[in-house]
Amino acid sequence: MIAELAALTGEHPLREPLCRLLMLALYRSGRQAEALAVYRRTRSTLVAELGINPSTSLQELHGRILTADPTLDPTSPETGAEPWVSLAAGHLARPTQLPVDLAAFTGRQAELRRIQALLPGDGTPPATVLISAIGGMAGVGKTTLAVRLAHRLAHRYPDGQLYINLRGFDPTGPAMPRGEAIRVFLDALGVPSQRIPAHLDVQAALYRSLLANRRMLLLLDNARDTEQVRPLLPASPGCLAIVTSRDQLTGLIVHEGAHPLTLNPLTRAEAHDFLVRRVGAARLAAEPEATDEIITRCARLPLALAVIAARATAHPGFPLEAIAKELRDSRGSLDAFAGGEPASDVRAVFSSSYEALSAPAARLFHLLDLHHGPDISAPATAALAGLPLREARGLSRNSAAPICSPSTHRAATPCTTCCVPTPPNASPPRRHHKNGTGPPNGSCAGTCTPPTPPAPTSPPTAAGSLSHHHLPAATP
């Protein structure tokens, strides 16, 4: 803790709250002379840079350290003025914040085993902080998997489990600021609101101090990017951080050593089991062809399957063929996948990913759909977009990641025409057949006319239907 505070004080020498924390930490570690030296250094910097003396509270703390005030002893009953010390000493609240585990959870056994294999088999804590970054396209089931994993591992983290929805790709509003997320966790750990420091760096230092030498599990859901996540990561061995995001979180993998896991859509067998658990085996067995068509038109995405399964369950007398026909007839629209609220509305979920793209990435995302085939090389992508190869490589890595996910199966995911809403006042990147509404059976037989798409300049307002198109994935 002292080393970290010293580094932060060196980076921000004018921030008195950091100086105060460092002085207290040094004094309570038996290093009175060093604590006084920190005050003198801070006072000299403030006078030289700003022409002012330290605040009254910092001067008072200097005087108390100088006289070895016994109330500064962390064991003193009067130490309430600095509650983080007593909290860090062992009076931390034990939060249990995990969301409910889905009873109808299906599949993903290989993914669960892969993450669990990162932990020591004997139940002992790992030697370093363990970070698992679960990524994938919108609606692929990242949060559901993360919650199931967290519940499986909760018994290994007896000091508590913290959960937060960072709203990184949220159809209802902007991403959660980092400072707000840290304050939520500090509140969950029992720090009174009036004692939470004002500056983000000090808040992060206090947060890490409270987690020191504890075994806690953190579930950081729906992260926008690495910078939003980094202040929330614990620094002490024995903690596990599970992060979900539509972003690839490359910085987290490179600098924090996170273990990436990218989810693809369910296998066909898993998708069938998904519907069995929600709709019932007998009903599916009575209409096997309709069941297969529903799975295909949902692109094996858990969110789309869940929406359709909910509709089938709500109307038990409704034939599955009628639901399949509705999906078949809704080509050119995602209205059939409306879930009643933004979090379960496939249209809103896809749109929130699309809106997160930069204008160049959104333009490239549209252009990729003009290519016929399961994948496309980086040079071909550059030629298609009229960009230098280096720039095309960078954009191709980011243009589709939050929305679609390449898979080893040709019929794996929705294509860009299906997923990407059309910008206002712009023709769609591909018009299917004569009426421009979509293919008659959810697939394109190569008879499409590909007009040149304009660069999107405003949020999308409509969307195409899910089908079994495969995402064109740029390859080196």
C-alpha cells in the first residue's frame, strides 16, 4: 500500500489527499520521520508551484504526527476520523451481490471448464490476481455464462462477491463513469459516503487497500473498454475478476495478463437443448422442421432464442410453425425479436453495439457485407474500402467485434445486413431481390445488387432480420 501511495504522490504532488494517506500509512507503519518528510516535501511543492501553504487539515495532521498523537494509533477508539484504516484492518463488509443464476442455463461446458482450469485444483488461491475476460458479440450469452461461473466459484472466495453492470453497451443510456463504479464498490464494502475521497486516484487506492489480503470475486459486467475496467481491478493475489465485454479488451490482456475467452453462438445441439429446457421436448418433437427453422433464423444466438422461446411458452397452443412463419415473413426487420424491454430487445441490443462504432469502422462494417463469401483477406478489405492496408487492418479488427462474431461454421452468425440497422436517409448496403426487403428463405443466393453504402453519420433507426448468413471475417 505504501509503495502504491508513494508512486501516486509522485505522479500527483499537488494532491493533498494522497499526501495525507501516505503520511498516515507511513506513521502507522512506525516510520514517523518519513511521514514528516512527506509533509515537508508537499509543503515545498505547494509553495513553489502555487504560492500557498498546505490546507489546515494537512497541517493539523503534521502536528499530530510530530507529537505522536495517540489517537492516530489504528487501535485507538478515536481513529474514527480515518475509517479506511479500521476497515482495512479486518472490519470490511462481506457483500454477496451476484445476480441470480439462470435455472435454464444450457451448454457452454467447455468454456466453463476452460476458465475453471486456470484456478489451482486443490482449492488454494492463485499466486497472482486472476482476470478472465469473456468477450463476444451482442446477445451471445456473456453475462449468463459469467454469472454461472461466478456462482460455481463463489465458495472459493469467502470474503465476498462484488457485482456491477458497467453499462458499456447499454441501450438505455451511457456507460458508467469509472468514479461512479468505484464509489458503488466502496459503498458495498462499508465505507461511509462522507469518507469516500474526492479524487479518482485516491478512491482507487483506497479500494485496492480494502481488498488487500482478501479472497474476493468481482464480476464486472458489460464493460465498454479497458480504461473503464482498470481502476476496478484488485491488486492482491487471491482475488478473481471476471469481466464481460463486447470489446476485445486488448489492453487488459496485454498489460494485466487477462485470460481471454471469446464466445461464439451456440452449437446446433446446444441451441436445440436451449429450446427444450424452455419450451419442452414434446412440443419440439411434434414439429421438428419448425424447430430447425427457428434455430436457424435465430442464428443460434441465446438472446434471440430466449425471446422466441418466451413467446412460445406464453402461448402454449400456438404452433411452432406459425412462429417460424412469422420469422420467415419478417425479413428486412427485427420486429419479430422484440423483447418488451431494451435489455431483451434484439433490435436495441444490436443498435447499442453499432452506435459504439466510429464512423470509419461503421462504414467498413457496411462495406464488408458487399463481399460474397465466408471470409475476406485484409488486402481485399483495403481495396473494398479504398484504404491503406495498415488502416484497413486496424478497422477490420474493430468494425464487427461488438456486433458479430466469426465462427468456424459457415452458418454461424447473422451477417452485417441482418445485424446492422440502416442509417437514416441512406439506402441499405445490400438490397435483396426486386422488392429490396430480403431473401425469400433467409439466405442470399447471389442475386443481390450491392449499392455503395454512404458513411453512417447518425444513430440507426431500423434493422434487418436474423438469418443464417455468415459474417465476413477479415483475415491476414
